[in-house]
Amino acid sequence: MKRRGILYFAGVLLLLTGVGWMQSWNVAFGILNMCLISAIMALGVNIQWGYAGLFNAGIMGFVALGGLSAVLVSVMPVREAWAIGGGGMAASLLVLAVTVGAIFFIRKRLSSPFRFWAVVLVSLAGFLVMRSLYLPAAELIESINPAQTGFLGGFGLPIIFSWMIGGAVAAGAAWLIGKLSLGLRADYLAIATLGISEIIIAIIKYEEWLTRGVKNVTGLPRPVPYEVDLVEAGWLLDLSQYLGTGLTETASLLVKICYFLLFLGVLAIIMTLSERALKSPWGRMMRAIRDNRDAASAMGKDVTSRHLQAFVLGCAVCGIAGAMLVTLDGQLVPASYFPLRYTFLIWVMVILGGSGNNWGAVLGGCIIWFLWIEAEPLGYWLVHAITFPLEDGYWLKQHLVDNAAQTRLILMGAILLIVMRFAPKGLIPER
Amino acid sequence: MDILNAVVLFGNFVIIPATTYGAQLALGALGITLVFSILRFANFAHGELMSFGAMLTLFLTWYFQDAGIHAGPLPTVLLALPAGILGAIAMALVTERTVYRFYRSQKANSITLAIVSVGVMFVMAGLIRFMIGPDEHVMSDGARFLFKASEFRQATGLREGLAIKTSQVITVGVAVLMVAALFWFLHKTRTGKAMRALSDNPDLALLSGINPDRIVAVTWALTAVLAAVGGALYGLDKTYKPFVFMQLLLPIFASAIVGGIGQPVGAILGGFVIAYSEVILTYAYKKFLTYLVPESWAPEGLVQLLSTDYKFAVSFIILVVVLLIRPTGIIRGKVL
Amino acid sequence: MSFLSATGMSGGYGTGPDIIHECDLEVEAGKVAVVVGPNGAGKSTAMKGVFGMIRLREGRVMLDGRDITALSPPERVSAGMAFVPQTGNVFVSMSVQENLEMGAFVREDDITGTMRQVFNLFPVLKDKRKQIAGELSGGQRQQVAIGRALMTEPRLLMLDEPTAGVAPIVMRDLFERIRDITATGVAVLMVEQNARQALEIADRGFVLVQGRNRFTDEGRALLANPEVRRSFLGG
């Protein structure tokens, strides 16, 4: 079994080397870096689905929260915006906190007939007061230099901190969401998390005072050198001459390798921790609960709180990956978050790799990301091959060529269906 | 007079759009509910099935438009719809035969089936985008309005106008017909009763000699009819965009669950609850209130509870609240 | 040979161990046969074996001289058998009349005559035929369940603990109705917890212990048998 796993990984490396030779090493390392991020996301989902059997269809939301953290950590604060609207925002946050506190108090203290209406009344009143403070503050903040900032900015810290903080933010959100929804049966949980992730994306997209929304935040600082600086260094010239590649190409390859080393380090740490957790008594209990929930709860295991732990941990890992992703891109583009890409694709990775097996999740992450990228040229090639008899410029051919990239969705679906049908344990099955 | 203006305003911007949208959601939610009660899983591919039916309808509509075939004042889509329905039925039956039947024979659990439906969703989404591309298309033609706001103003002398689009009347009318036909089928025909029996108690249905494979095929066919009609009506009322149906899946699921999963009446009720909540919570009441209160009290802001950006979020806030305080839904559904 | 004769049945659930061992059950047309025994004796399993709901490793089931061992449960329904499970034996969300219609699902001919007969047997169902079965009392539900099974006009009616959870007075009434059913020539095979009362109306009784036949005799004879009384009827 172990040998098979090694073979698979060797296969992926071979494929990437092939891309390096045939296309370019820049492309190969670009794919590889995204493979690593995908692998981390898949590890996060594996903690939830593989260990605990939780169907979280809201991965996108936690990935996006990680991405948001990258912005909030690294961008310089916009002092004017803080001065003009910070107070209003803080006040509305305070009102929110007081309202939530009041609701908890009411739920604890009041008896049934009044409770419901009291909660409705308090939340409505709190909402209206909060809104009256928040709306003007948001408008003020957004009015400060809208073309460049128009938001509060961040803390101006090195972006690498955001990887931890992104994990923590995602974990916090997951704790809240898990508290609310983990009691639900499996398919309701999936639908509820799918919805919550859409709400998170909506907030990131439309709360411009916090995120600049669809105006995007670009040019985030990097944890690795910039190409322009590298090009000026003398040793790079020697290196590029030695390698026989262009100067800018070498620089950009070097940057990608720096990211690669960083990402590999993070993956190694998360992988080690996940493997330890899986083999610990905690992991064994988790799987016992997954395999027979009723028996486990009859034995006195607190199923819901174990599920909450797995949910929070998995989401934290997804948050880390989300922050890394935005760091790599150097920008946050809220409109680019789609469930197909950030939730269900990760699911395909975990299921292909082997639910419950961390190595499988990593493998699945790498393979699926590779295919997701390479299916595009493959799709073009395929469509060209099929439409070969048609002459160029014929509408049907043009139409099919234009939409060839969409074949990758079909490929992903087919992989998921074939694995579920013929190898439900995945490529590297759980031991 | 001002009260009348306020009522007309409310009707034009809240009641009419919400009713139309509610009818569309109800059709979608009915499909989700049928699959849930007979096959017992949450079908993530349902949005794409709607999209598929709408796309085929659109293709034929283009053909008819090119060939100069029109339905007079009615949109050409209505002529093309039967083909869209047939195509959706074929699609649903093919997935049943090639994908879902295997898992039923394995007695797979509902989560496995839900994940499998994600795979079907991917394939369908890819197929649709491959065939029609990712762009937006207008589906409506013929007479745009039953009557326009200006005509209404002239006829009544009110300051506010009330416009009713042809597509809105068709949407509601067709939805009512569909729902009536579905309920007649479920309660009056032998096959329909057998569907309810299978949903109620599969073991006993088997003992009674009801063939589940046949009933499941009928269920998929009905689901596809509802999906194609719902999808085409949505496209007719707004526009056809492939990715919209992934977003639409959320309010549809919410409608089915809020109403009471497995209960057709609940799905309809849920559709309207979600639609009305979305519109009511995101409508700006400034003008409405200005008509009703003395001039000096007139509100300054938009008087909007939630910005329209959060329209889709509303359905999920409602869903989460309902799941927390009454997980069985408004009409007590089956929680299997 | 008897109308139903199941001989040498051995089998269990799935790939698990055998629950019944070389078990024999039989019943004549127009007669009542009752299977009794302690908890876990394999009574229900034996019934499922007769109806084809478990796979028999060994043994044969003959109905009216025809070997039906290989038939599926729905095929056995068509062959003239009907089965009323112990739980989940009505469609709770459907009306009484719809329950009966579903019972007759395999029939293509006119079912109004059969329905009239069921209503004659259980007059209360006629009054409540529009009512949802899930809202009926326990005894009435059992009547719906039996009525549903009778809709195929079976020649063998199998009942798994028809009196579970109903009041004693209702139980007596149900047993009387079951005797009425046999008057039309239907054979009845049932499993019962209320062994004493059931054996009183039984033409034949089978005492199962640990999946094997322990005693087989006429109902009254078993009631009179001191060993049976001591071990299974509480003295």
C-alpha cells in the first residue's frame, strides 16, 4: 500500500517535470505551488470528512476568511478613514455585542411565552440602532480616497503572520457556525454550510469599508523578494547565464521557488500535526464516532463537541490555505470565489485521494489541481482534434473552441463519479 | 389618495415581483422535495437540471425565431418549452440509469448520494457551459407588458404606476397549472399514490408489489418537468445565465426545508416565504412611507432593512433560523 | 401435503450466522396456525423465511403444491401470499382507503368488491375511510394493516404479532376477525406473543426455541400439554 502511494506521488512529480520540459519551469512551479495550497485545503476537509464524517459544503467561506485576513494583516492602515469612521464602526460593533449578550441573557432568564418575542424585539432594536451607527460610518470610510483606499485598511504587519491569523479567524467563525449547525443531520449541515459560505462571500464582496469589495485589494506585500529587486542583483545575471534562461524568467522562477519552499514548510507542519492527531486516541475516537455514531454516543462520548473540534480544526486549516492563496496572488478578488472552485473541487480532491487518509488528501490536491489547470489546454487540443474536419471559422467549430475550457468541469465530475462508483476508498485508502 | 398610491407602489415593487419569484422558487423546491421524499437525498444537481431544461428551450426558441415562428403576443419560449421538458426528462433518466440506480441497489446512505449528485452537478454544469457558453442571453420576446405603468397611471389617475409584465403573468399562471397537475397526479392517480406510498414506507410499498425502479423513474421525470419549467420561467422573467442556477440552488433548498422537507405543500409555502422575505427585507421603504406619514415625518434615509446585495443571504438567514427553532419546517416534514 | 409447507428452513440475515435451523411450518387452507416461543426464538425470522425476505441457506417453501423457494416477496404476493409486518405496517400519511388501494396495487381488475368485503369485516374502517391512517388508534391501525394485506385476495395471510401493543379487549376482537377471515378459505399463519390466547383460536401451533421446532400440535393440545404450559405459558 505504501509503495502504491509513493508511486502515485512519483507520477505527479513526473507530470510536473513533463510540464517543466514541454511548457516551462515557471508554469510547472506555478502549478506546483497551487498544488501545495490545494493539498492543505484538502487536508482541512479531510479532518472534517475523513476523520469525522462531516459534510462541510462551506469550505469556500473559510478560505475567503483566510484571504480576508491576509488583507487585514498586511495592508497599511488608512489613518484618515480610522479617524473619520473608526468611532462609528466601534460603536456599532459594541451595540452588536450588547445585543447578542442581551439575547443570551433573555434566553437564559425568561420563560417560554415571552422569550421568543423578547428575542425578536431585542434583535430588531439592536439591529436598527447598529444600522443607524454603521451606515454613516461606512459611508464616511468609503468616501476617503475611494479610487485608492476607501476602506479602513489593515495593520501593516508582515503578511506571513496572516497565515496564522487567517487560521484563527476561520476557526473562530467555524466555532460559531458549528455551535449553530452541527446538531443538524448530515445533508442539512451541507446545505446550511453552503448557505453560510455564500453569506461570508456576500459580506466580503459588499462591505467595502472593510474589504474594498469588488474594487479588489491589489499589490499586497510579499513574504518573498520581488522580481524587480532580484533582477538588479548581480548574481542573478550569472545564474541566468549559467542556466541559459532569460533574466526576468529566472527571477520569476526564483520567486516561485521561494514560495514553494515556504508552502512546503507549512504543508509539512500541518501534515505532521494531522498525522499525529489521526493516530492519537483523539483521532481513533473520531473515527469510531464517524463509523458508528449511535454506539459512540451510547458509550458516553460527547459526539457534538467532538464534531465541533474536528469542524473548527478543519476550517482553521482551510483558513490558513486561504491566506496563503491570497499571499501568492498578491490580491483579494472577492468576485472570484465560487463554490464550484473553492468548495466542491476540494471535495473532489479529498474523495479521489482517499477519505480519511492525509497522504491521500495531499495526493488528491496535487492531482486535481494539475488536471484543473492542464485540462484547459487538453480541452482545446481535444476540441480541435474532434472538429478537425470542419473548416476554420465555421460557427460550430468556433463555438466549441471558445467553450473548450469548460470541459474541465465535465472532467472533474467524471472523476468524482468514477471514484465514487469504482473506488470509493480513493487512490490511497484509509488504513 | 396617498394610501392608494402607497398600496400601488407596494404592489408594484414588492407583491408582484415577490409572487413571481416565489412561483419560480416553488417549482424548484417541488423538484427537490420529490427527489428527497422518494430517493431520500439532497440533490445538489437540481439547479443544473433547471439550467439544462432552460438551455434546450432557449436553443429551440432561437430556431423558431430564425424560422419566423411566433406565438403572437406570447413569448416564443412557450412554444419551445415542451422540447426543453423532454430534454430534461431524458437527462434525468440517463443520470438515474447510469449513476443513481447503482447506489440505490447498494442501499447507499443519503450523504453518499448527495456527494454523487455533486459529481452530476459538475458534469451537467460543464456540459451546459460547453454547449451554450458562460454568457447571458435574453429569453423573452413578444409583448413585454400586459399593461405598462404609464397606462395604469392614465387609467387610474394615480401618481404611482403598476406594471405587469407578460412574463410575470405567464410565470404565475404556468406555475399554478403545474402545481395543480402535480397534486392531481399525486392524489388521484395510481402511480401518484404509489409514489406517496413509497415515500411513506418503502418496505411496505415493496410488500404491496410496488416496483420502486418504475416509481423512481416517474419521480425523476416529474422532477425534470418541474425543473425545466421552473428554469425556463426564471430565464424568461429575468435572463438566462448558466451560473445563476448554482446561486438559485440555495434559496430553492431553503424553500424546501423551510416549508417542511418531503412535503409538496411545504415546498410551495416555503418558496413564497423565502421570496417575500427577500423582497420585503431588501425593499427601500422611503417612498412608501412618504405617502403614508405627514410630510414633516418623511424619512431621510432609504429605510431599507438590508441592502439588496444581501438578497441571496436572506434565504439562508431564514433557513438557519428555521433549522434552529423548528427543524421540521413550517409544515411538519419528515426528518428521516 | 398442506396448503403451505415450509420444510427444513435454515438461514439468517445477510452473511450472519443462522438464526433458524431446519425449521418446519405448515398450515391448511381455512385454518389458523400460530407460531409461539420465547423472545429471540426466531419466530419473526421464520416468517420472513417463508415470505422470502431472508435468503434461506437450506429448505423449501411449497404453496399449494408449487415450489416458491426461489420467488421474491413481490412474486410471492402475486402467487397468493400476503404479509403484515409487526411494525410500519400501514402508510401513515395516506387515508384508510388509499392504504387499501395500495394493498391492491398489483391487481389490474376491479377492486371494489374486495374493498367491500374488507369493510364488512372491519366496519369501523368504512366510516373512517377518508381518515389518515396515522391518526387511527392502535387496534384500528392493525385492522387497516390486515385489510391492506387482504386486498390482493391472498390464499395465505401471514401476520407478525398482530396484537402487539393493543388493549386486551381489542386483541380478542382481532382474533375473532382473524377466525372470520379463515371462514372464506384463507389460510392464516401468525406469530404471537400472547401465546395462550392465540393458541385458543389456533388449529395448529408451533413452539420454536432457539430457532428450532420444539413442539408441534393442535392449538388446544399444546395448551393442555403440561410441559408447554410450564415452560412457555407461565404455568
